[in-house]
Amino acid sequence: MKIRQFIAFAVLSFSAHSAFADDLFVNAPPAPQIQAASWVLMDYTTGQVLTAFDEHVRRNPASLTKLMTGYVVDRAIDSKRISADDVVTVGKDAWAQGNPVFKGSSLMFLKPGDRLTVRDLSRGLIIDSGNDACVALADYVAGGEPQFVAMMNKYASQLGLRDSHFETVHGLDAPGQHSSAYDLAILSRAIIHGEPEFYHMYSERSLTWNGITQQNRNGLLWDKNLNVDGLKTGHTSGAGFNLIASSVSGQRRLIAVVMGAESPKGREEQARKLLHWGQQNFDTVQILHKGKKIGKEHVWYGDKDEFDVGTDQDVYMALPKSEVSNIKAKYVLDRQDMAAPLKTGQRVGEIELFDRDKLIAHWPLVSLTEVKKGGMWSRFSDYLQQKF
């Protein structure tokens, strides 16, 4: 087997790695002590989990459910079934008066017959956490709450949210409704990536509708030391205090999910602690560049003697800052004697990434050059060289 050493680092896009930092690296930084029932800190670019606790335990998501409600609305807009400028007439089922389900809960304070756009209702869902706005959107998008909930669960399945099942459009307590810190981080990542035109709503600090001004309950939006631009809070007596916060520092974004904290300030402090720890201890680094040559190898019986090798994907990883200088890469060919023909993109070996002597990741090594069979005399000459 031929082994080649190389190093390839830069910065930022999408990859599908998911790993726990404390298991992955030789010297991962010690995780912060968090006071909550479960939590996750995820690197947005790579999807890596930097630290977590009970991240797959199924818990009551409370109003974090509204992230999936918003996601379904965004998909309806993407598919052109509705538009953000469509005007919705609010029905009686979205009116809080006389509805015991909504008693004491978060509302946009809609009334039957109110007419407002899908965009305004989405802002009411996100900023006010309005349960009535959720119902009005469900009626408009799907014709009713049961039909809309079915759509929520369909998209949960498509996103691979294995710990999640929804029974309501707003997140008020309901038997059988649950999610996990990990699933909600995955959902948040999908929302940030998929809807840049709508995502800015998650950073809005207040909303005035029908003469009533309400403040966004995500207190981290006012934190001057963290560039937090979303996402959502949630609370019921059964769920405790939940919070998902997304923080941007330069080109890096981290997503913190805290579930089952003890108070509104407590959930903010725990999320703040996670975000600071992640920004201080990790960098997001480009390991491999799609189509960039990382080596050149000999090939027999071809119309050329050598071919370039590399990767057919951009690869990024979140690495502990203390370990970046110890990260090394090498590639190993599947065969010692490579023979034509070779197609562009054909696997020819494996790229391996090491933290000191520990293998932490690997990807296919591919040919970046097409090599066709050589002429008869060229192949005969190679045969003689190989055999004698």
C-alpha cells in the first residue's frame, strides 16, 4: 500500500459529519457544567455536536414546537402553494376568547375576521410565540390542525428527527408529543440554511399588532457579547424552560439547545455558557477542497503515465483550537499498481485524518483525471516494465 502525507486547511460550507468532541479528539477541552435536563451545542457548518447531555431523551418541546410549524409554512411557500403575501382571514378556532386551550398562553391576540398576511402571521408565531397565529396558519396551509400536524410529522421524518412526534401546531401540552435537544438542533440548522428570507424574523426583538406591542422572549437577543440572531423559547409546567439560541462569530455559527432549565434567566445563562465555550475552544476548518489535487500517482497501461488524486467533496470539521496544529492527513491507495482505464471521480483509495496518532475521520480518495487505455505498443511496454 502506498501512503502519502498531506495537509489541507481553510474555512466554511456544508458537510454531514456528526461526532462528539470528547470522544473524537485526543485532547478535547473539558465541557462546561450545565444546569438543565438536556442540552446540545452543535456546529452549524458541519453538524458536529461539540458537547451534549441526554441529547436523545424525549422531552416536552413546549413552544419549540413552533419551529416545526414555521418550517412547514416555509415549505408551502417554497413549493408555491402559498406566498408570504397571501392574505389570511382568521377563523373562530384561532380566537382565544372562550377557548380553554389558550387560557394563560402566549397569543398574538387575533380576532375572528382579522385579515393579515402569511408573513405577519409568521412574525406573530416567531416573535410573540402566538398560539392563535399557529392555528390561523394551519387552517390556511392545510385546511385544519390535524392535517397540518400530519405535515409536521412527515417533515420530521424527512429530516431524520427520530426522537420527535407532534400532536399540536403550537406546543401546548399534549399526550404523545415529544422531541429531543438533538432533533431540535437539527431542525434549527435546517431552518437557518433553508429560509434566509424568513430567518431574520427570529432576531426581531418586538412586534406590534393591533395596537399591542410584545417583546421577543429570547433575552439573548439583547446580549452585547454574543451575536445571537434566533431562534426560540418555550415553557410549560411539564417542559420547564427551553431555549434554542444561534450565535454568529465571524464565519462561525453555533446552535445551543437547552431543555428543562429552572427559570427564564437560567435557560439564558446555560445557553450563554455553551455558546461562549464553543466559540472560545473550537474553530471550523476546511479539511478538503472538492476537485483540488492532493497528490499524483502512477498508472499502468494508460494513455498517460500519471493521474491526479483528491476528493469529490468539500469537507469541513469543527476542531479544538488546541489540536489544530496536531491534525494531519494522509491517503492510502486501494492497490499498489493502478491500471487503466480510470474514470474521473472513481474511488482509488482512502483519505485518513489523524489527531496525533488517533484516526478521527476518513473519506474516499478519487481520481481527478480520466485515464483511457493506452495504445497496443504502450501497453506492451508497460507489461515489460512491470514483469521484468
